[in-house]
Amino acid sequence: DTAVSQTPKYLVTQMGNDKSIKCEQNLGHDTMYWYKQDSKKFLKIMFSYNNKELIINETVPNRFSPKSPDKAHLNLHINSLELGDSAVYFCASSQKPGTSRGNSPLHFGNGTRLTVT
Amino acid sequence: AQSVTQPDIHITVSEGASLELRCNYSYGATPYLFWYVQSPGQGLQLLLKYFSGDTLVQGIKGFEAEFKRSQSSFNLRKPSVHWSDAAEYFCAVGAFSSASKIIFGSGTRLSIRP
């Protein structure tokens, strides 16, 4: 009965490769996110999708391309991986901000640790 | 621009002692405030949230936080910590907006001394 699940948990790959991380939520939420956590534990939002529509797109290299086939899924594809992409990537979901007052806390997956060598 | 500051990078307290983790925010409107906890190798779990009303908020695992608008603070407290409370704690701020994004502080690592 996992609420937000992401796969894989660990991903080790070489520079220049292309990889994808998958995320699924069964909470019935409308909004999904990708966050990046660096080696110093700093969490930074990358993207936000509401019902398959891109809402937030922070200053992220266009090698990163999110894809939302439906509102329960938000996948992250990364092209031409670089050493600096090594981090833990968290998927999260919430009710749509600005609608159900008090229901906007994020629910996180357990993260995908990406190591680029 | 909104921001969150957690001035303490690492805190060590003895088991059974009281705890206070500091959080200061900068926000142009009425903020929504959160505290999350991250155990090693895990995602973030919501401890508590403040949206409006009573400024003293109760959360899970015996934690509470107090919103002080005059000080732009939302400090997390627990009267008596347990060894299982050792983790990374994140304060976060958001807004009631369709384009809202939740901004996280840099985290405070809590260690428990036996």
C-alpha cells in the first residue's frame, strides 16, 4: 500500500548515458513533483505537474525531461548524464495547491540515489 | 523571494533531554509552514504543518511547533527526545497558490547522545 513509489532505488551509470526514474502515487493527488537533494542534503524543486500539465519548471538543464502519462505518474528522463547529476532524486505528490485548503503538504517517495561515474 | 533558514547544521542532545530546532522564514504573504523528518535512506515524512489558527501546532511523534509572526519563526520542539528521533529535520514554507512551490531549509541533523 505504498503511497508514493519510485524506481529504481539506486542507479549507477556512466557519464553520457541516458536514464529514467519512474514515480507513481496511489493517493489520488492531482499534483506531482521532482526534487533534487544534493550531497549537503539541500532539497531543491525541479518540476511540478498538475494533472499532466507542467506548472513549475525551475532552472533545470533541458537534459532533464519530465513526462506525466497520467496524473498518477511522473517520470524523469535524463539525457547525457554528467558527474554533477549525482544526487538523490525525490518524487512527491500533493493535492493541488490553492484548492483544498490545508491539503497541500507533500508526500514523498523514498528517493532514487543516482551515481554518475 | 521566499526563503527558509535553519541556522543549526548539527545538534546533539542527550536522550530524555528537551529539544528545540530553529527555523526562520522570509515570505511576502501569510506562509504555510511545515516540518519534515528524514531518516537515513528514506524519504521525507511530514511531522506537522501550520496554515492558520492556533499558533501552537501539535504533530506526530510528540513534536510541536510554534508560529511566531513577529519573529518570522517556526521552531520545532519536543520535551523529551528518544534515540529513534536521530534524523535530519527540514523546515519548509509554501503558499496558498496554484503555482505554489514548497521551499525547504538546509536541514538540521539531530544526533542523540545515549
